[in-house]
Amino acid sequence: MAGLNPEQVRKFQEDGFLVLEGVFSPEECDGLQARIAEIVAAMDIPPHCRTEFFSEKRNAEYFLNSGDKISFFFEKDVLDEEGNLKIPREKSINKIGHALHAHDPIFKKITHSPQVQEISRSLGYEEPVVVQSMYIFKQPHIGGEVRAHQDSTFLHTEPLGRLLGFWIAVEDATPENGCLFFIPGSHKTCRHSMGIAGGISRRMVRSPPGSVPGTSFVGSRPVYDDNSFIATPVRRGGLVLIHGEVVHKSELNSSSRSRHAFTFHLMESKDTIWSQDNWLQPTPELPFPVLYD
């Protein structure tokens, strides 16, 4: 792939997202699914670390320490009171994160693929680094809603506009099984509130050093008009590019089909500061990997 053409670059800059069909082959998608099945089959998590991604009771320390590891997060209501799975493990996982791109060769190859590198270059990224990755399952009937948000709420840079998401459809993503929805142009129209600079309305920050591990939000959650969102269905092997400040969401998967996706975020490291308040931080064991060969 030769990267984006000028019209695609213009479209991304205008809308804050871009759908690209056929970027990855069926064989590459097969490889991702086969590898993730092996990882799920081999997972062995202590009961106290079995944390539901959407639960306020989640183990904060487990979450905060997942940035340089392969960690497991479960769907709602799949654990009993003792922390045991009530349904098969392969049907219970919400996502795996946040360092598949660094620790698994199959996912590392996709993350650093020529397609990803050329797209990043065509968008002007000079020294991009990979900050995190996730494999998202969106399980049939129970795959949870992801409320409208901006990625820079969770992965904040100074200045803003240095974060780029790659969302790869490992399976077909449709309105029925929970494809992404966007507000076109919202990366340019959102305004700050409560003293948060730039184009985001709130931030998730980690607790200060020396306090109980956890996160909290600074700022207020905006209210968005549902009619402003448009669905972005994408076929298996397609890619959705996501600007860090564009507003997007996905609905509950009420269908009988899962919606697997592999997603990761890049940051332009040149002249950019990664916020020390972000929940995810580079570690001595895993500095943010450089994208380009």
C-alpha cells in the first residue's frame, strides 16, 4: 500500500476519521484470530485479578499496570461472586490489552506493517511511537456499549492533535453487531470546559503518587445529539483511522455475531509531551516502541 492519496488525507482532516476497506488480507485476519484464540486458551488469571472492564469494582491496580503487559478484561455479568467465569472463557472476554503490539510477534507484525507505516507517513507522522493496543471481542448478545468519547480523554498529549488510532476490523463490523459511530468534524468543533485546554471536554487522570491507585475524571461529560452520529460499517480486513479528538461510540452488540477488532494508538513523539497524568505510562521494561523500521 502506498499510503493515503491527497483526497483521503483531506477527508480524514475534515471528518476526523476515515474508513479504508481491504487494507489487510483475509489471511492476516485469520492469523490474528488464531493467535488470540491461543492466548485466551492459555490465560491463567488469579481470581483477585479478574476484573470486569465496565465495573466500578474493577481492580484498579491491575488496570493501571496493564500498559506494558497482556492483560484480560471481562464482559459484564460473566463472573460469579467468587470471581469464577459463568460462561466459556472465549465468550466472556471484553478485551485484551494493552501491549499485544510489543509482546506478541503476530500483533507486532500487523502494528508495524508496511500499510500502517505508509499511512502514518502520508499523514505527516515523523517520529511516531506505539502507546497501547487492544483486541476487542464485542461478544454476541452481551458485547457492551462504549459511550461517546474522545480518545484524547484517556491518552492526553501536549499539544493535542498528536494521537492517531488504527481500528482494524478482524470481523465484519455492522450497525447490528456494534460498528463504530462518529460525529464528523467533531475533532474541530469540540471546545474545552472546566479549564481543560484544547479540544476535549474532560480527562481521565491517575491518582497522585502515594495515594490509593485509581483514576478519576476532570471536567464534565458532554451531551451529544444522537442524530449527529453516523455509522461506519467496515468489512473484515478494513481499517478505520481515528483522530484523537473526534467523538465516537459503539452500541451494544445485540446480534448473534461477534465483532472482533484489533486497535492501537500512535503518538507523534516529535515536539510532543505525553501527560504524566495519563493512566498509561511507559515503563523501563517497555518504553513506547518506535513505529518505523
